[in-house]
Amino acid sequence: MDKKTFYWGASTSAFQVEGGYGEGGKGIATTDVRKIPEGIADSKIASDHYHHLKEDILLMKDLGITLYRFSFNWTRIMGDGYEENQAGINFYNQLIDLCLENGITPFPTLYHFEMPQKYVDDFSGWQSRKCVDLFVKYAEICFRHFGDRVKNWGTINEQLIVSAATDLNGNHEANPDLKMKNMYQMSYHMSLAEKKTIKVFREIVKDGKIGPICSMQVIYPESSSPKDILAARNAQDFLQNCFLDMSVFGQFPTSYSNYLKNKGWYPDYDEEDIKVLKNNRPDFIGINYYCSTCVRALEDGEDNSQLPPFYRNELFTLGNNPYLTKTKWMEFGIDPEGLYIGMRDIYERYGLPMIVTENGLAFSDVLEGGEVHDHYRIDYFEQHINQCTRLITEGYPVWGYCPWSLIDLVSSHQGFKKRYGLIYVDRTDEDVRECRRIPKDSYYWYQRRIKLKD
Ligand code: BG6
């Protein structure tokens, strides 16, 4: 990335926006077969970006963005997972070339939640080291085909989520203890795959930059009680440091290692992995941020088995932050200053440049007389962009900002009821219609904001 240029971008991910199910040799992904509750849209059509590619890129151009953060569907590049699929490569060549022709820097992420279902069926996906090799093979194919024109790359999007979400990774183990062990093993394999991928990247895209895309965790203790303070530190280690320490330093935080060893959940590894992990550092860190998290110490006998797997331990549990405004879809609260706090901490720990790869507000937008008046989203963006300006003014290296999302897309678990886009897609969960594109008020606001530049 050119440090002199601040990238005003926008983000999507392939399985949430593309559609094009089964077209052009696309294989079956975990996200195609997962069980979706009745009345929620799946990824088969999504926002139909696959058939609206040119129109969407012209909308990006009119918006004035200089960077498009998207992801490759692993199953469009690799079909069922073992051989490259030329039609899929052609589709992304077209996407990349259209971006470049329109002055937009393409910024793909290799792995954004979607992967070949065949790997889950054949060898339990990331539970096996086979998945590490296949990921590196897939990444190498991408680097060879696109690395001449694409210089900025993301590796894994939100390892925290993708290692825990069983519908995305196929960890359907019934025994709860074994399921947790699998989660940590899968995450370890993802870290190893990331490092091996960076090694290959350096050989192929010599002038490129690559980095992980983290789900930034801004953790507050619910009170100033030492127990809650410790809970917050533990949460920071378990929800963020365990991934980024691996990405950057090639090692786990000590408290995390100790806990996993005590539980019998420490991942299996080979001695020769250590060198690969310690080397092959990334060039930057991608920051996904929606809200902060408040935690507290667990009470005696408290049951947390219903929480997402990464909260299922004795070290911390979810608390409540009374200082933040909460909404239906932003149940942890809206916290712009958290963006500043979290990015400052990440820079102090890792010393790497950062780019905001996702930041957005979910809302059930309403189309009224052909317009969407999403002033709530404009407020959210304005407040968060102000925090980026604050970071830059204070000397922190922030290279760009990408709202989530460019366009309405299938939310990771709530379909189209919950929308994030700058551009409205005229469809509902039940009725696909024509997927007509309608820029929202936030689109025009962002267009003006980009023109201001500073
Ligand atoms: C991030 C993901 O976790 O948050 C996106 O990278 C996702 O893929 C976004 O869509 C918002 O989450 P959700 O669950 O509201 O779609």
C-alpha cells in the first residue's frame, strides 16, 4: 500500500454478496449446505453481485472509493476443492480488471467464512492438517493468477468467528469437550496455514502486502473489581491476542497456552511448525470493528454453555455496559471511541500499520418512495471516521477505511432483515425480486465525505 494515500474503500464478502450458486463451475461450500432457519435468505442468490458486477463497480466509481475489499469464494476458484476452476478465475479476473479500469484498488481476502464442503466430508476440514496444505495450494493459485495486478491481500477474515461457527467450518462433534478441543485445533491449523501462505506470497508477489483481518476486540471490565479486571485481561487473550500474537509473533499468550493445556485442549503440532510460525510476519493488520464488549468474572456455578464457544470457559463471561446506546441489531451498544482504543492498543502491541476493513451499523432499513433515509448509519460512520482522523493526527499508521458494507448483503446469520449497505438491494428474505440497486442517503453522504478527503 502506498502510505501517502489514504484509501476510502468499501467491503463485501463473496458468499454474502455474489450468489451465482452452481454457476461457472462453482463447487459446494459449507455456506451452501448449512441449515438456515425458515424465512431467512441463503447465499444462493444473495445480492446477485455475480450478475450485477459491472453495475456494482460503476456504483463504486460514482461513490468515489479508491479501494474495494472483497473476498474470493474458495469454491469458485477451486470448485469442489481439489482442482482450479478456470471459469471462476475468469470471473475474478473480470472483477479485478473492472476495478482497475475504474481507479479502484482491488483488495481481496482469501478466506472469508466460506470453504469447500468436500473438505469437511473427506477429512473433517480444518481438523486435519490436509486442510493447511490445500489452503496454501488455493492461495498459491490466487497469487499466480492475480498477483500481477493485485498487491494488497487479506489472509483469514475473523479467525475468532470462523473457528467457532460450526455451520461455517463443519465441526459438528456431539461431545462438548471434544468439540472445544476441535475448535482450538482448527484454529491452530488456520494460523499455520496463514504463515505458510505468507511464505509462498513473498516468493510470488514480491512487491505485495499481506495481513490478517481480525475481529477487533475492545474489552471493558464491567466493574473495577480486580476479578472483573482479570476477566477482561483473560478475554483479551482468548478473543484477540491468541490470533494476532500467532499472526505476528508466531506464539500464543502464556495464559491461553496454560489454560488449553490444563483442559487437554492444546493443539497437536509438529516441531517443524515452530520455525514457520515464528517467521513469515504480515505487513499490516485489517481491523473489523462494530462495537466493544463488556465482560465480568463468572459467578460460582454460573452456566455459560449457551454462549458462543469462545465465551465458554471459566475465565470470563459477558457483562453489560450501561454507558452505551443499544439497538435491536447492535445489542452490545454503539461505541465509536472503542475504535480508537482498540486500534491504539493493537498498534502498541504489534507495531504494524492498520486498515479498517469493516465498520458498520445494522438496521432494518425501509425503502420509502424509492429512497432510504438512513441518518442513523450516517451518524455511525461520521463518528467512527472521526476516530480514524484522531488516530492519524496522533501519528498512528491507518491506511484506509472501509464501511461494511458497500451493498446490502446476506448477514452472516440473519439474512436481509438486518442490512448494512450503503446501497439498498431491493429484495427480501422471502422474495428475491430483481435485486435492484438503490443508493441510500449514506451512499451520498459517504460520496461527499470522500471528496473532502481529510
Ligand atoms: C463480520 C464479518 O463478522 O461481521 C461479516 O466479517 C459479517 O461477514 C459482519 O457480515 C456483520 O455480522 P452479521 O452477523 O451481522 O452479518
